[in-house]
Amino acid sequence: MIRALSPYYIETDLTYNQGGLKTCENYTLNIYVWDGDLSSIPTEPNYQITYENNIDSTETHSINIAPVIRDYINFTQPTISGNTQIVNGNNQQWVHVTVDYDNGGFVGQHPETDFMTLGYSYGNEGENNTTVNERTLLNPQDYRVSRFGAFVFPITTTGLNPLESNFVSVKSYPDNEISVNLTTVLDDLSSSQVQYVWIDISDTVNDNYIEILWNDQSTSLIITDDCKYTPLDVHFQNKDGALQTFQFLKQQENGIKITSKEFESNRGQALNGYHQFIRHSVQARTTISASSGYINERENEVIKQLLLSERVWTYKDNKYTPINIKKESLKFKTRRVDRLISYDIDFELGYNEINNI
């Protein structure tokens, strides 16, 4: 899996074998990016990058292709109809690279085609980091959730061994009000290389927790009932380039932030109702401050990825609303120092209250 928001280097030998070992004068990377079937490689490359070997090096040379491939994904949220189900992520593209030496005098192919997401790696993880934790595109652990919300569990089936199970079990306890075995999609379409297990928690009435079993890993959703606060369901683009959920279960405060400009006019006298200073270019953004309630220390990683996310939405009544995070710094809490861990995060709606587009 290529994480296209971080550098992804293609390393190319500067020598090739054609009737003997030759040092190239130049080489061209042909980069193919497409949506659809794995075998449907475009006939023409989307990008070509040429390197001139002016020093006659016989080593290798690397080119970062991430900046030219990431623009092919516009991260979007899934369309959901029905209850607990599996839907395709649709935020992936196939990437394939070939190399032409000496203006096409010899053509080589780099390793197998891979799919990319709008994911990233941390600075200490090194280049071309492709590690995925047990085919699960979030940390398998316990999460606190609201009974009236939804939870997205992102997975990947790429390279799944035929002997491995491709079923996801979702069950609530103790009464099994949710009890489904979902079959993942195993095909070569880019849209299904990442899939979302969409869990409608409102299907439970009395159950206390939900267990998700996938690829021999267990993730538990601890259901929280709160008669005082309405939870804020936040869905965001996570580190792996998949949709993830975090629910703010406690107090929320809404406000509005307004900006405007003025110009001075001589249209008439204030005595007759005319404005000497006329307001224009009014813009307004609704603000939201939400409290997480007490969470597990392991969820600090979720908070971190939420703060680093480029795409964030709230989800309510089957509707996504775009929001942006306004928090610019945060001190992470620990049980050792702080005992109880909770966070207040500031958001603002991702659009102008006055529709001007």
C-alpha cells in the first residue's frame, strides 16, 4: 500500500543488461495511475519523469513519485443505506511504474502494481512505509461509543491468502441484538482494496458492547448511554488513508465567528437612513467545542490522527457535514500523570453560513 501523502521513492538501477552491462545516459519513469481493474493498465502513462545520468554513475537513483500521484484521489465519505454492512472505500487508485533507458533503447518494469491511499507515515517510520496492522486500518483496541451513533471499521483484503478467512463477525452482547457475519469483497478493483465495516450502533437497545472479529483480531466497542449529552459523531481521514470514527460523548458548545469589511460612502445623510460606513463581504463560520469524555490512554493515537487529518466530517441523521479542526496544539495526557484522560477539541464548519459559491 502506497501512502501518497508521504514521500514514496522509486529506486532505479543506472545500469541495464542488453548484450552486456551498460551504464545509462538517462532513464524515464513512466507512471500509470488508474481506477478500476488491476489488469486495466492505461496504454499511455499519466506522468513521465526523466533523469539525466550526467556523471555516468553505476549506482542507483531514486525519484519521489508521491507528489504526482496523490492528486488522483479526492477523499470522499461513503454513501450508506441500511444497517450494519460492508461498503467499498472508493478512496484508492492503482499505481504502476516502468522505466525506459536511453530514450527507449531498453524498457524495464519495477515491482508489482500496488494501490495507493491518501495515507501518510510518521517522520520516524522511514521512507516507503507500507506496514498495515493485521489488515486493519486502525488500531484494534477498545473504543467507547454512543448507542445512537455509527462506527466505521476500515480493513484491507489486498493479498489475502486463500486459506485466510474473509469474514467479519460483528456481535453485540449479552443479547446479540446485532449478530452478523459479513463477507468481504475479494476482487481486483481499486475501489474494494479498502473496505468499511459500517456498524449502526442504534440497532442495539440493551446490549453493553459490540465485538468485531477480523483476521484473528478482536476490537470491542463499549456502548455508553448518556441522558444529558447528545454525542458528536466525527468521521475523519486517518493515517492509513481510510475513514475512521471518533465520538465526542460529553458537552458541546456552539458559536459563530464572523468577519466582514466596510467602505465609506457618500450616498446620503444618516438623518435619511443612509449608511456612511457600509458593511460588505460578510462571512460566518459556526464553531463547535466538543468534549471527548473520559477515554483510554491508547486512544491518544486516535486523537493524534484526528488532529493531523485533512478531511473531517460530523455524521448525523445519515448526513455528513464538513468541519475543520481549529486546535493547533495539544498536550497528551497519561494515566500515570493525569489519571483521567479527556480532551476538548475546537472545530468550525467547513463552509460559509452565507452561501456565496
